[in-house]
Amino acid sequence: MPEKATDKNNKSIYILGIESSCDDTAAAVLKDGKIISNKVANQSIHEQYGGVVPELASRAHQQNIVPVVDTALKEAGISKNDLSAIAFTEGPGLLGSLLVGVSFAKSMSLALGIPLIGVHHMKAHILAHFIRDNEMKLPGFPFLALTISGGHTQIVQVNNHFDFKVLGETLDDAVGEAFDKSAKIMGLPYPGGPLIDKYAAKGNPFAFKFTKPRVDGLNFSFSGLKTAILYFLQKQTKDNPDFIKQNLPDLSASIQYTIVSILMDKLKLAVEQTGIKKVVIAGGVSANSGIRKALQDAQKQLGWEVFIPKFEYTTDNAAMIAIAGYFKYLNGEFADLSISPKARLPLNQD
Ligand code: KG4
Ligand code: ZN
């Protein structure tokens, strides 16, 4: 954390963070990097469709954004006039969803006459580790970040709050998609990742074996696994239509075990190649108990120093947007009012 937490006049810095990149509308307030409110409105509407419907997501953001920001300010115990700046998710994400957050942030910054700060969603997932929250320890630089979410799977070397280098990434599906698509094949509702995690707790991870893909270097591939699961289940349910129902815990545990070992194999290789043993996880899938346990084991057995975020900072949230915005604020990096959201935004371009 940069030493200077307050601004030039020794006044506290209040950053409002706004996140609307996918299906969660979120707002949070940080005071000098310390969390003072963090609100999320989830959109349950997508469950019945088996995935996020972009059109419905933007409409729900439109409905939720004013009450969510209002509640976040109330809970923080401050007025909008106390805010120092507004940080919002610039990308990557669903364009229609991002547009709601960026338009709202622009209007508010214009009305209040305070700076606007565009934030990279995936950097924010990583920087969530720097939110001043008594229950989390801060990672020192450099460290490796395994960013695992519904849209991304990357291993990133982080040299400081602004210097991110992608060492490897998925060539097809993201790990969150691997969880959600496997869950869908088993008839579970969206998002299925947390459900696989829940059923896996009661299952045997070695009950079924799924082959791991062969991918060079530090890149990942998950689309083959989804197809392997689909074919396996088609074959099994032909003989026994109740196969999935009867084996849900074992299937979930075996799928989770395979996904976690794909992630851990590459992470071990990255540690070996860089010599960096500080490892953080970030993104929605870092809520998964299998990956959390595997990292804790690596800490004990391989001497890694592992940083696991609190649950509320794993899935999409605005506290991570506010902390990333706070570092940009200290650095004087502001956006102008012509800024537009970007559905695709590589990590080295924001
Ligand atoms: O970071 P996130 O909230 O949104 C994106 O930016 O994508 O990640 C959402 C993803 C979904 O695929 C969801 O199924 C997955 O995170 N997820 C989990 C768990 N909790 C959330 N996957 C496995 N186990 C969990 N406990
Ligand atoms: Zn995310």
C-alpha cells in the first residue's frame, strides 16, 4: 500500500466503487483504503435461463443501481458530497451491463464535480487483496495471481499496483465456465459452480476419472473436459437414467478434483519458472473450497505464502473496484468524460 493514505490537505479519501460488468450490481465505499460499506444486488432472473442473458442483465442493472449506491452511501454513514472520486468498471464485461455503470458514474462525477476513475475488472479482482480489512493480510511484491472467474483464467505476475504481466491463460473456456457448464450438463441451475462445490463436500474425488488436457507452458484449456463429462454422462444415463441423481456428490467431487489439479499443476510450474512463492487467488472461483484447500496444502508442503480473499471479495463486488480506483487516485490517473466501456480489455491496456 502506498504510504500516503490521505490527500494533500490531510483529508480522508472516500472512493465510491461501482461494478456492473456482468450480473451483479454493486457499490462500495472505501475510506483511505479501508472498507466502510460493500453492497451487492444479485440478479436471480438468469437462473431460469441457465446462464446470464445480457439484455435482462442491463435492465436489472438499470433498476438496481440507484438503490444500491444509495444503500452503500447510507451504510458508510457519509453523504455523496463527502466523496473524493468515483471509480467504475471500464471492462472487460458485457457491454450493455458496463454501460449502465459507466453512465451512472459519469453523471454522478459531473454533478458532484469530482474525478472519475476507470478500472480494469480483472486487475480489481487481484487488487482486492489490498482492501484494508482486518481479516486479510497484504501480499508483498512481486507475487503470482491465479485469476479464476466466469470469464477469465490467468496466471499473472504482479510487480506493483500497476505492473501486471500475464504469464499464461486459457485458450478456450474459463474455469468458471468449466464449473458452470459441467453443472448444467448434470441438470443443476446457473451458476452451478457453487453447487458443484457444495455436493463435492460429500463425494469421493477419485470415484470417476476425467483426463486432464495437455497444454504447453502456463496456458490452460477447459473445453475438452466439458465434452468428456458430456460423453461420459450420455453413456451412463443410457443404461441408467438415474445415474446423475444417484452419483451427484461423487460426480461433483471428481469434476472439482480434476479442475483443481489442472489449476494447481500450472501454478506449480509458474512458481518453478519464476521462483516467486507468494501466490494469491482472485475472482469468483476462488470461493471454491477445493482450490482453497489445495493452496493451503501447498503452503504447508511447498513453503508457499498463500493469500486467499474473504468470500465477499471473491465474486464480483465493488470494494475491489474502489481499491483499484484508490491506487489510481493516489497516482493522479483520472478518466475524462469521453471514456466508454470496453467488452474486451487486455490486462496491459487500461
Ligand atoms: O468473478 P465472478 O463473480 O464473475 C466474473 O467476473 O466472471 O465469477 C463467477 C464465477 C461463476 O462461474 C461461478 O460459478 C464461479 O465463479 N463460482 C464458483 C464458486 N463460487 C463462484 N465456482 C466454483 N466453486 C465455487 N464455490
Ligand atoms: Zn469478476
